[in-house]
Amino acid sequence: MTPHDILVDVQGVAKHYGTGETRVDALRSVDLRVHAGEVIALLGPSGSGKTTLLNVVGCILAPTAGRVELDGDVVFDGKWLRSDLRRLRLDKIGFIFQAHNLLPFLTAEENVSVVLDLAGWPAEKGRERARELLDYLEVGHRAKVKPALLSGGEAQRVAIARALANRPRIILADEPTAALDSGRAQLVLDLLRKLASDQKACIIAVTHDEKIFDRFDRLIHLRDGRLVDS
Amino acid sequence: MNLAIKDIRHGLFRFVLTCFGLGLLMTVVLAMIGIYNGLVADALAVVKAPAADVWVVEAGTQGPFAEASSIPADTRDAVARMPGVAEAGAITYQTIEATHAGETLRLYVIGFEPGHPGGPQRISEGRGLGTSHFELLADRKTGLVPGDTIRLGRDRFTVVGLVEDAMNSGGDPAVYVTLADAMTLQTALDPAAARVQTARGVGDLRPATVAAVIALLEPGADVALLTATVRQWKHLSALSQAEQEQLLLASVVDRARRQIGLFLGILLSVSAVVIALIIYTMTMEKLKQIATLKLIGAPDRTIIGLIVQQALILGASGLGIGLVLILLVKDNFPRRVVLEPFNALVLTGIILVVCLVASGLGVRAALKVDPATALGG
């Protein structure tokens, strides 16, 4: 592994809420490195800090202390070093949600191409890329369908296509298989593994689904805001 | 990709229904503006009709509209001879009820001397009064048409022409008859009553009085000087046209005007609150989607555009529907509904401001949304 392969480098990250007796430590000096092509799972009981860590890596939540480097770019070191965090998310990070969170007023194709539209792609090229991704994820035949008419599996695959649209190298997934049956969950994880390998991306997923643990390269356990093993 | 249009098309039925509801509200607002304007226009119509410069009325009165006024009919000759007066005409006003085609008509009878000021400015259909007696010109809203006959007092009159928008401040449509007929109508007694008066030896009861004399001045003549001169005759008073109009608005229709004006203000406030609530609620319903958009990298201008565009489309559609509806139904109102392009422009400005302020509240809420809420915690 070379330093260039490190896509996520979190050093000494802490996050606490409140002060004095009401202080809650959501993260306590967490160190985490994720390399290109890696697919890792964040595990732990409710309140252990999984979602907080995901939000910190996703540049949604500012840590109280620590350093965050994404794809070779130091974005946080005691404070945010980038003012355009949304642009950073648009260019470097893809999100997959527990409930697919597709925009109900857009078709499957538009839900994917909207990311490219925001990134400034020409409309035609955006549509082509969206169709390409939907075909790759075997939902191309549902491109013109609105989310309400998609099955859970189809909607989740469209959501994955949206997360991958702008070719991000960091993909964050929050319970990506929670809405899927066991068979579909395995398929989605296999798909994510393939994408990580093909696009030299890394995937960090929060999950409780024991049936898919064997599909991850590493299982990161958190308890009371600390990494307990990996 | 225009997210605002996409969202509207997604929930088109609901959006159209909202626009229609707002359109109905705008119809009521526009109707109230039109009624307010109509009240003022109706009140001034009868004053403006003769296009007079000076009104000569009974001393100590503010006649003939705000108060009753009665002056000798031959005052017209005296006024006509005054320096600076180009023409003068005697005029009477009275309200009567008559029956036509089985319906009771409340009519505002204006008596004038053909060939002298006091008659209508324009006859839209038929001809003017051609004989001294028993012909009339009617406002179109009376429902009378040329050729119809109608009994006024003891005589039957034939409608020979129609005029537009001639009515008193109460909205009663006007009919024009000759001054002689009007004076007869004013004073002629029922036959039985007349016989009693004759038996008592009272004789002819017809006092040759009129309500006012109006004067048209020569170019350059001084209105103030003329009115001052007339007031030197102790039994007469004089008002300029502007004073007469102001008097009518300040006394005759003032309360009705203020009442409708206040109601219009309340209605506009209610509309503003309703529009603001609709837009705010529309935004609140989309907060999860807005959080998702922010999470995937949408800049603030995309979020603001989504909310403001929808607010403006909603406002414009509601106003458009309101304008179409009021134009379709305004002629069915019992009183005149007068809408000027200026009114529509002012209302457009108000709706624009309300939509922008309301969307501002929505934008404020949307920009505060934490993108993390899209992740579910």
C-alpha cells in the first residue's frame, strides 16, 4: 500500500456534546485509515458513535478535535480547512442511505443525473452516465419510473447508482441493506465490493446485518465512542 | 434540471388545486377592489355626467347630491348672462319606482333641458330626446331598450336611447327626461288629490323650481370669481366641479367607502397569511428531500431556487386564475365592479412581495436543515 492508496485518514478525532455533567463523548480519539478498494463495516451498539463517525468522514459534522484527510486532501485539522464542503461531498463522497432517500419527484434516471447536473455536467452526458450506471446495476429498464413504483431492491440500486454517479472515491453507506431481504443484501454487498475494486474506491458502511459480515474486508467495532478492535 | 417544475409536475393535481383555491381568494380580493372602485365611480358618475364647471344651488345647502336644493328655474337665465359663462342649464334629480315588464325598477330621474348642459355626454344606442315630452334616455342597466315604454307618474314615456354608466351614489340606474317632464313628475298630484286641491281653491301647485343650475365657462374664465359672484345673491350658493366631487366623496359615500376599504385591507392581510402558510407548509413537507439534496452536494442557490420558483409560480397562477374569474363574473354583480390595470399591477406587486417574504421564511428553514437528517440521525 502506498500513501496514495489511503482515501480516508482519521487521526485522533473526538466529538463531544454539552459540557460538565451533561457532557456526552460520542467519539474519543478515533484513528482510522481506509485504503482504496477496501470495504469496511462499522459495528457497534446504538449510541456507540458509528453514525457520528460516518458524519465526520462525510464532512457533515465537525469534530471537536482531530484531523481528517480525504483522498490526500486535509479537510479538518482542529477546524474545517475547506469552505466549500458541499462541493467536496459532491466531488469526493457518495452516500447510500438506509431508506434509499430518492427524490420522489424525479425518475430513477433523473435521481442519478441530478448529481451530475449539480456537478456541472452537460445534461446529455449526465443522462448517458445515469443510463450506463442503471444498466450496470441492472435497473436500466426502470430508468423512467418514479421511486414510488420501484421495489425496495430496485430503489436501493438506483440509490447506489446515484452515490456512484460523479465517480467519488469514498462511499459512505448507512445500513445499506436494512430494507432488503437476505438474498438482495448479499447481492448489494457483492456489487459494492466490485465497484470498490473497479473504481479504486473505498466503502465504509454502518451495519447490524450479521449475514453480510463476511462480505467486508474489515469489521471496525465501536463502543462508547472508541474503536475496540478491527 | 429544474427541480421546482419537476416537483410541481410530480404533485400536479394537488398544486393545481392549491392554485385554484388561491385563485378564488384572489377573485374575492379583486372583486372587493372592483366594488370599492365601482362605489367611487358610481358616486362620481352623476356629478361628472354634465361636465359642468360650476354648480349653482340653493343658499345654505350643499346640494343637489349631499342635500336637497331648490332654486327658481329662471335662475338659469341669470347665470347664463354672467360674464365668463358660455352655457347654463337647469337640472333636477329625483328617485322614483316604476314598473316595467312585471318588475319594479328603482330609477334616478334626471331632468335637463335639451340644447343646454345637463344631459348625457354620449348616447350609446338610439337617439337623443327629440320632443319636449314623454321621451326618455335610459341607462343600459335599467334593462330598458329603445322602443320600450314605461309609466312614470301619470304619463307613459318611450325609451328613445341608451346611455352607459349613469347612476346615483346608491347604484340606481338613471333615466334622462326633459326638464318640463321632470318638473311635472316631481309635482303632479294623483287625480283624486288634485281634485281636492282644486276644490280647496289652491290652484296650480307647480312651483317652477329646479335642483341646480350648471354652468360651462368660457376658456380662461375664473371659476373662483364666478362662484364668489353667485354667492353675492343671498338666495344662491355655488360650487366648483372639484368641490362638488369632493363633497360627494366626503359626505355621501364616505362611510361605505371606508368600510369597504377596511374590509379590503383585512382581506389582503388574510390573503398574505394564507399564501405565506401555503408556501411555508410546502417547504416544510420537503425538508427531508432538501436535506438529501444538501448531503449530495446541492449548493444553497439550488435549494433557494426550488422554493422561490415554486412560490412565484403559485402566486402568479393564483393571481392569473383570480383575474380570469373576476373578468368572467364581474358583470353579474348588482353594482358596478370597476377594475383598472393599475389595480392588477398593484395586486401583482403585493402578491410578489408576499411570495418572496413567505418563501424567505421557507428558505430560512431549508438552509438551517442539517444534511445529516437525510442519513436518519
